[in-house]
Amino acid sequence: MDKSDSDTESSDSDETPSDSPIISILKTKNAKHSISKSKAKVVSASGASGASGSQTQGPVTSTSRPSCGSTNTRNRQSSNQTSDYSSNAGKKQNVKNVDVNDISELDTSSEYILAKHCQFTGDPQVGLNHKHAQYAIHGVGGRTTEDDKTMNMNYNALLLLMTLASFVTRFYNIEIPAHVCWDETHFGKMGSWYINRTFFFDVHPPLGKMLIGLFGLLTGYDGNFPFNKPGDDYGDTNYVGMRMLCALLGTCLVPLAFMSVFLLTKSIMASLFAGCFVLLDTGTLILSRHILLDPLLMFFIMAATFCLLKFLSFKDRPFCFSWFLWMSLTGIFLAAAIGVKFVGLFVILLAGISTAMDLWRLLGDISIPFVDLVKHFATRVGCLIVLPALVYMLIFATHLKVLNKSGNGDGFYSSAFQSQLIGNRLHNLSMPQYLAYGSYFTLKQRRTGGAYLHSHWHLYPEELGPRQQQVTTYSHKDDNNVWIIKTATQDSSQDDPPVLVKSGDAIRLEHLATKRNLHSHKEPAPLSKKHYQVSCYGENGTGDANDVWVIEAIGAATGTPIQTVKTKFNLIHFYVRCALQSHEKKLPKWGWEQLEVSCNPNTRDKKAVWSVEEITDHRLPNVSFELYSPSFFEKIMESHAVMTQGNSGLKPKEGEVTSRPWQWPINYHGQIFSGKDHKIYLLGNPILFWVALGLKPVFLLLYIIHAVKKKRYSHMRKSPIIEYEEEIFRVCWWLLLGWGLHFLPFWPMTRVLYFHHYFPAYLYSSMFSGVLVQYLVFRICLMFPDSFNVTVLHWLTGVVLSLMCYSFYLFSPLAYGMSGPSASDDSGVMHGLKWLESWDI
């Protein structure tokens, strides 16, 4: 083994930053003017093998490395391919042209791209003695230790600077405003419930709210602030700790974007631009400064993306410790992302697509034994499927263990689930096992998130048929949920001997509070016009023939007794022959926005299934409710079914500002976070948003031009510039995939949507924009004479960064707070900056 091979094998597992591709190309391009005009000859190295590097599929993330823990030594051969160059320009030597494809993978190195370009075009003035060009073709040896140290220092210094800038912008006046802002009223309240261990229902998985509650507890918050509504003053409440958690994770978005883009491009300049697109965006800043789930979600998405890219960068060193570490961390962060919001599913899809492409690449490598392919597949299943599933279940196990006290979310869950909550009426409860005539009982719909059959004194409006008493379903426990069961022909009471209710019986249900009977007739229901209206009718338990129903147990023979909780049954109207049912449709304000109950002619509808939850009857023997306790997996399944239904049922409230996905990339309108005398308005930095949007069609145009050139002009296919563009465009397509996966799924959604749903997608758009801006700067520099292009590079970089910083300066009051007149007033802070009428500034 030669020296270069040995050095490469002993290299540290962490990657060393290299020259910016632009700097490297331009330096090498200029170097050719300072060397001898004699033609350099390339001498074939003794014993050099001709193995070519594999073509990378998916994101380009790796540098050439020797394999670790694998029989695949193909990449090691490329590091042994060395060439000797003539130091005497006039000396004739054996010449062997180097195939541009013999150099393993296009890593960093625009510097080697230029060397290949010069060789490709036959330029006699190639600077083969220039250290960058020499390093490019040798792979090692042309680059000194001092070069590595300098590049490493530049990378680390810039990364530290970006992180500090992110920290300062996120934590500046973090305590202001000292009142509840927008959705802090929800997530601050939920953090309080975790501190108090009170069960509640939310449409999102629990990790984000648990972390908010934990950080609040660690920083002195006692969980007693009510978080009633936006604008409530915090007073002496120690709320800053929860904001600091969000600001801390929001701070990490900038370095994660910087490092991720560097893994993709090996360009410090592209990383700088991408980091600035995140750092200087006002929308990302606002979300990071408040008690919300968004900064936690974005952090875990970006952490999963970075770890995925880091794992892929070790593709030539499979089964070594670093390879396993980064793949396992990817799995953990994927679980954490979906553990905050179901939007985390989109980054899981991105990781799955990238992993599938990587496995496809391995499958096409015939030098890898089949046993190793099986090991590759098995380890990915273990680290990217099994491990995330275990972490996700651990999150829910912790959630269910902490929230062990009854709260206002009990009613969304089944009776068996509720029986596990301390303080719930079903906890440690003993009640009759069977239903008897004269029993007082509650009836619960047996569907995900099913509610209780409910009535109250309010009547249906005149325009909806007979003005009879409303019947609804209601998710919360209430005295108006209690009914008395009677036979069809006579009243029943608990003074009579107990007679069990059986499947097939004709019955009447009397509402305990209002003494009216459950009733239906052939009048259309309020919302479901093909169904019939259900009401309460009569006086003191006396009504008419339309009060009669037949109880039919599902999967049980006629005559089977109706059992508490376990028996599922339909209630079929005796005359109309329709089934009592409810669904997710909410009644208007006259119905208190409770759920509609109707009588469905389709008696087999799954939403027409009911069960008895609670029974009060002193005549019957009691059994412990522990009999119905669900298992851990049953709790998880039910929790997800309830969350899914809750998500789909989210509709905009009257007067609420919502948005649609087409409005997000154009920054059409924002969201008021804080009113009063300290106004905060969620709006993306318009300059950055519109540049990011405009770069997407520019990229498509550039890619079409590139594809046409590559297809039409065969002599250019091996051009280093074409190869460089190929890698840059491949990176851009991968980032566009991430953007699309986090943006396009919102288009068909019918639930209520807000502007803040776009910001995970904006992170990928930022990284894409950073890469493409760097590419455009590079192309512009090549248009200038060689003696000016490095100067042009510096000027262009400075101008771009200055414009980005100035745009942040203009719109930063949106994040840090505005007071005084509006933007339409000449003396307003934002005067002249209301560029769209839809902006409420």
C-alpha cells in the first residue's frame, strides 16, 4: 500500500471542509497564466488500476473513502491511482491520456473539474504543478496540511458565526411581549396540563407538548397560568423558559441548514447562502420566538435531514461505527419529527425515498456479495423502521404514564380508555354488567372519537320543520347525556323488579332532564337532508308511536342481553325503519356547534353503532370496570384514530383568518400573532420568499438547457462543467423533492390550514435557493476575464449578502414588534413596506 492510501485509510471519520467550488475553479483557472507554456504530459502510474467511481444516486454527500467492515474495496483502488508529472517541460515521456471517468466521484471539487476541463480541451497551459489542480487529479498529495487547516478553520469560523447570529436574533428580547400570543394559548395550556398530569385531547402527537411542559417545569413554571385567550398578560408567571426552548431549537435551524448544504455540495458559499435564507427570514424567526410546536417540528425535520445526509456520506464505509451512529440518529429524529406533528411523516417519506435509491445503487454494484446486500437491507430496516417505531411508542408510553388524571379530553375516548384515568367516573368503578328496564344510562357512539347521545331544552329553528327539542351528540360528560330505558308499551322504573334488555326488544328512551322521549319522523335532518330528523317529543315521558325503537345487537342472536361497554348495537326506528346515527358535521350556533344526530335509512351504516357506557341501577349486582381495561397497543391505536378524526374535522371558525397552499410561497398574507400596542405579524421576509419562488422556474430553465446541451453535443458530455452542473442539479432536485413532499400534500386537505404550515417546506426551499444562488454566482464569474473573476466573485457575494441583510433590517419589526401607526400612515414604522394590500401591517 502506498503512502496516499495509508493516509486516506487513517483519516478521521468526520469530513474536512474543502475549498468552495467557485474559489477552487477560479484559482485554478487563474493559475494557468503563471506557469510554463510548455505542454505537460501525463505519465501512467505503475500498477494503477482503471476502476472507475460509482455513479451516485440521490443526494451527493460523500467523499471517496476506503471501505470499513466490508469486502468492497473498489473505492480503495482509486486512491492508489497516482500519476507522475514532468518537471522538465521539454522532456519527452510516454503519454497516456487520463479518462475523465477514471477519477473517483465528483466530490468537492470544482478544482479538479477545472483540471479535467483543461485536459479535456487540450489546453497546453494546464497548471499541473498548481497544488489545487494536482490535488484534484491525484486525489491526495497535492494538498498540504496547511490547506486543510485553513479550509477547516474557514468552515468552523463561518459555522460559529452563523450559529451566534441565529442565537442573537432568536433570543433578543425573548420576553417581549409579556402576554399570550396566538397559539400560545393552546400549547402553553397543554404544557400546563402535562405539569399537572391532567389528561386532554389534541390532534397532534404528544412529544412537542411534553417538551414544552418539561422545559417550563425545569425553569420554574408551576403550571397554574390559565392561557385563556391571546392577549392575556402573563404577570408574574415564569413563561420565558418555554419560549427559550422554542428559541433554542429555532437557533439550531441555521447551522443545520448550513451543514446539510455543505454535505450536499461541499461548497462553503452555498452553505452560507442557504444559512442566510433561514437566518434572515422573519417568518421562521417569529415561529422560533413563541411557545409553539413549529420550532420543535422544524428542528427535528432538519436534524433528521442532516443525519440522513451524514449517514449517506459514509456509503463507502458501511458497517463501521459512524455509519451505524448516523443511521440510528436519523431514525430517532424521524420518530421525534412525527412525534411532534403528523407533518413529520413527510420527512420520513424523504428518508424512505433516499434510502430506496441508495439500496438500488448497491443492488447494481456487482462487486458487493449478496450476503452484504442482505446486511445492508436488514440494518436499514432495523435503524430506519424498527428503531423509530420503538422510539415513537416510547413517546406515547411516556405520554400515557404522565397524563393519568381525568381531564376535559376524556369524552373523546372509549369508556374502557377512560376507566384508566384517576378521577374519571369510570375509574375503579363498579357498575351493573347488564342493562335493565328502568336503568339510568349513557349511550356512546361506537366510532373513533364518538360522542354521547345528548339533548337539552333548546328547540330546532322554525325553518327546519317541527319545533321539537334538539338531539345532538356531545363529546364531554354532562347530565344532559343521561337517559332512561323503558319498554315500548309501558313506563319502567327502578321500583319494578329488574328485567334485562335484550336484542330485538322494542323500547323507548326518555331524556332524564327534560322528560321527553327520543323521537323521529319523516322530516329531513338539519344538515343531512337525505336522513330524517331526530328530536325529543312529549311531556313527562308520554309521547306517540314515533318514540318506539328496536335495539338490535351486532353479531349476537335475538334475545341476547345487552352488556355494558361490550355489546355493540343499532337503534332502528320501529315505523320509519331508519338507524339512529351521528357524524362529524357540526350544527350551527343554534345547535351550540354540537354534532348532528339523524336517522339514516341505511341501517347498516358504521356510524349507526352504539354501546352503553355507564349504568346506574341499585337493583343489579355490580362488577369492576377493570374488566374492560384496554392494553397498551389498544390505547395507542385508539389515540391515533381519535387524532386522525380530530385533524380531519378541524374547520375554520367564524371570522378566523385562514389560508390556502397557493398563497404560501407568494407570501400573500400573514397571521396576526399579537395585537394591542405591540403588534407581531407572521409574514415571511418578502425578498427571500419571492427570490426563492423565482429561482424555481429559473432552475427548470437551466436544467432544460443543460439536458439539451448534454443530449445534442456529444463532445461536451465529458466536460467538467457539464459534470459539475450534473451534480449541482442532482442536489437541487433532491431539495426540491423535500420541498414538494412538505408542501404539495396540503393542497387536497380539507381541514383548516394556516400560513405557518408552509415553513417546514420553506427550509428545503431555503437550502435549494442557497445552492442555486451559488451556482448562478459561479456562472456569472466565468463570464468575466480571468484576471477579474475572483474579484467579481467577492463583490457578487458581498452584494447578495448585503441585500439579504438589508431586507431583514426592513422587515424585522414584524418579528420584534411594531407600535404606533399602521404602514399606511407616513409616521408608521412599516410605512412604504406594505407591498401587498392583503398584508395586515
